[in-house]
Amino acid sequence: MMLGMAPLAGAQAGDAARQAALQVQAAYPGTIELQVDASDVQRRIQRVRERLPVVPGPLRLWYPQWIPGNHAPTGPINQIGGLVIRGNGRPLRWQRDPGDMYAFTLQVPEGVDALDIEFQYLSPTATDQGRVAMTANLLDLQWHRVVLYPAGVDARGIQVEPSLRLPEGWQSGTALDVARREGDTEHYRPVPLMTLIDSPVFAGRHFKRFALDAAARQPVWLDVVAENPQALQADAKVLEAHRALVHEADAVFGARPYSRYTFLLAVSDVFSGIGLEHAQSSENGMHDGYLRGERPFLDNDLLPHEYTHAWIGKAWRPRPTWVPHYNAPMHNDALWMYEGQTQYWAVVLAARSGLWSPDYAMAMLAQLQATYASQAGRQWRDLHDTVHQGILDFNARPQAWEDWQRGFEFYNESTLLWLGVDARLRALSRGRVTLDDFARRFHQGGAQGEIRLYDPADVMQALEAVQPGDWDAYLGTRLEARDGAAPDGLEAAGWELYYSDAPNLVVADGEADGLTDLQYSLGLKVDGDGVLQFVGWESPAFKAGLARDVVLVAVNGLAYSGGRLKQAVVDATAGVPIDLVVRQADAVRSVRIDYREGLRYPHLRRVDGRADLLTKILAPRRR
């Protein structure tokens, strides 16, 4: 398997802009001093000061655009203000490059050996402006939002000495080394810019550290910030599941690729959710009752997903995703591996660790199978094409017809893809080889902190090495399929989909939060206010003229409620029509849905005559 650091220029064919951006110098002289004052949590303003060593002449500064893990040009350039650049105390005129909105150009005068840069990062005050990552009690400081850096230099060769002022009395967690703390300001040891941007800070008024494997040579912690101290009270079984997650991942991947690791976790119903991978930490956002083991459990695969990225995505990366800085376009062709296999392991590790019960994991797989068995868009848009969705829709706006348009399917549909690979490995080898064996072989070797790059051919070669099986054809057929056929991984693992009138655990979890899920009967989902959140393409609801964001006002002559809508579906089996009054903007109309098959929710059952591989796949390995 040909792994190793790629050359910084010409490693991947692509557009001229990408190739030009890959031509970089190895290092930048001197150290950038970066000071961030994040103490103004009431107005959610972060004040930035930089001191940048320079030489006289033209200078180009970049604001980070392509953010690792986002797979898209998501740098929030629209959220900065007040940019002033001075040399020897005098303001210097800067201009934005009209062909690159993330670039600022200026002329450094003779006699100036350092620039003093000031600006503010204006953190969103509400979700319609972007992700809320700063509240009266919590802060997620992502360094890519608060830095300008010299263009044309490898980010590993730009040294930065950062500091962060926090609100009075706050504590923080980060993968950075704290050199000292003076009052409420943390001073971190100098690091390369690439390390800095890969090392966010979670801080809060209420903070607690939990040891997950603190005695290990490569220790692991869970650092939690919360809106209130009650949210820091962790149930013993929840903590044990997180500790099991670490050890179950060891069983899959072998050696840990980091010197230490910190799960950064915000538990809040106000703070916007997040899941973002880093080499020695991860950013995670969960609901207020997460540590107490309270529902919903739907997102309990988040921490397993981000932790798996320590191997898949950070230490080992598809070659097209590698760039030496944050203003060169990334290529997403291999996200079916980067994110897809990661999400497969997230499901498996959530089950093996106990973050999900076995029944919940089976219900989740039933939901995924039902989704992709019925998703109309699979007839025209293949799984491989969805890897570009982040660039097509980097704001992740809701889609009007999500099952027809298709979105970030390279996560969840790839779970079923890799389940099929795992099942096929076990079948071909008569149980001697599993995807665990592939993962351990593929992710072995290399020094801690090293980035190892691979191509799709390396994945196929590693699969063939553990078990011959013409894997290029197997994966290629499924990645490029546009026939709408149901994914076959679940059946290969010995289970099949069926429907009953009883909600599965995943549906029940969602409905506990106010959702009414009738996706597999009427073809719609409705929130607690009666607003349609989903209408399936060519579903009974679609054929009746309904669309997303239509409001259900009444069901069979009574004011809308989720319970009444479900009862109407049941009554329709005896021939009672489903009559709705709906409102769309200012227009009100009557709608009749022609449907008589009753409530339908997806479940799994064993396939006669096939070995039960799925139960073995989801079973713990370290207990």
C-alpha cells in the first residue's frame, strides 16, 4: 500500500487555481502573535489582534476559506468587521482581491518589520445568521474564524503564539498546551498554524473533565461545558459507555494515532450542535440531558463518528482532500471512505460500546434501509455524486424535496455500503476475516502526528490483501448505481426489512421531541406545530399536492394534532377518507390523501437460510 506525505505541488490533477495554490514555500520567517479576547459573551464579539513579522514589499493575507472536515469553502468571511492594519503605528491601506474575496493585499513600506492587525469576529447572535457558538455560558473558539495568515506558505511552516482571554472564572478544554494562565487569559505554547486551526477551545462557566482512559500512555479525556451545573451530572452507565468506546476503537484500529485526545463536548439546548474532527480532539454538541442518559438517543453515534476520524480523515486522508493551507480547493471524490466508512464504524462502535442498545442499533439500520430502499433520487443521482454536496450546498440549507434531490448521502448510505463489505468479507473467508481486520491493517504504521495519504486504489489493494474479492468492481458498481435498487448490505448480513404498525425505537425517539413520522405511509413528517418537514417524492402526500413547509390546520374536521393524523391513517383502512385543511403562505385549501394501507414503520427480521452476521458485527469485542 503506497502511503506517505504527498508532494505539495502537482500531487493531484485539477483546476489551475488549485494547482497554483499548491505551490507554496515551506516556512514563514518569525512567529505570529495572535491574541483573541472572547470575554464579551453578552454581545458575542471576539476581538482579534495579530502581530505579523514582515519585510517591505507587496503582501497578500488570507482568511481561511476551505475548512477541514466541512468539505466546502465555509470560512465565515462575512462575519468579520473592523479590519485595520498598521505598520509602525500608522494605518496602511489594504484592498480586497476582486477575484478572491478571502484575500487582502497591501504594500508594506520600507522600515516596517511587523504589522499590527485588528478586527472583530462577530459571532452569530441567532441561528439565522449561522451557528450559535457563543452564549452567556458557553464558547466554542475555532481559530480559523479569528486569524489572517500570509498567502503562499505551507500552514505547517507558519508559527503562531496564541492567547485567549475568557470571561471571568471560566474554564476550558483544548488539545493545545497551556504555557501559563494570567488572570482570565490563557497563553498557549507556539504551534504551527495547521496545528492551531486543528485545536479548538471549548470554554464555559460550568466545566468538568471526565477521565476516559487517563492512565494510558496516550490518554483520553472528556471535557464538558454546559449551560448549567446539573447538565454536568453524568450517569455512571453513560460514562462507562464512553470509556468502552475508546477501548472498542482500540480493538478495531490498533495503535492510537495521537499523543493524547480530548472529546470536547457542549451539552446545551441553546448552543448550536456540532460534530467536527481534529487530530487530537473533536468538537461535539449534544442536548442538555445527554450525560444523564436522557432521550433522544438519535445522535449517540456522534462521538463515535468524530473519534473514528482520528484514524479515518486525520492521520489517514484521501490524497485529493490534502492541501497545504486553507485557501486551496479540496477535492471530495473519496468521501465515501473518509466519511462513509467513518459513519459505518460510528454505528458499530455506538452499538459495541453501549451508547446505543442493540435494539436501537437495529432500529437505526431499519430506518436507513427503508430510507434508501424508497429514496426516489437514487434513480438519477448515484452515491458517488453526493460526495460533492458540501460544495454544492455549503450552507446546508433544507431541501424542498430531499429524497429526490439527495444530499449528504455519502454518510448514511455508505453505512449500508460498508456493512455489505463487512458481510462479504466474512462470507468469502468463512468467518475468518472481517472489516475490523481491514481497518487494523490499513491503519497500521506511521509516526504519531504524521499525515498519511492514500488513493482509492490503496483501499482496494488493502481489501484484496485481507480477502480477495474483486473489490474494485464490487464497490464501483454500488457507488455508481442509478437504478434505485435497495442496498444489499443488510441482506448480506442476514437480515431484511419489513413494516408494521408499531413505531421502532428511532421513530419513537424522534416523536418524543414532537415529530409525527409518517414517512413510509403518507410520505410525510410533521413537526409539533403542524408544519410539514418532509414530503416524499411521488408519495401519497405528494400526489395530493402537498409540499414541505405547508401547515396542517385540520384533520377530518378537527384541529390538527399528530395523534389525530395517525388515527386518520388507521381509519382510512376502513375506507374513511383522509381530509385535510392546509395553509400555504396566505392560501388555505382542502386536500384529500388517497391512502388505505395503514401505519407503516420499518423493522428488521432474520432472512431464512442466511447466516446472522449482523449480530456478530454489532457485538462488543472488549467485554
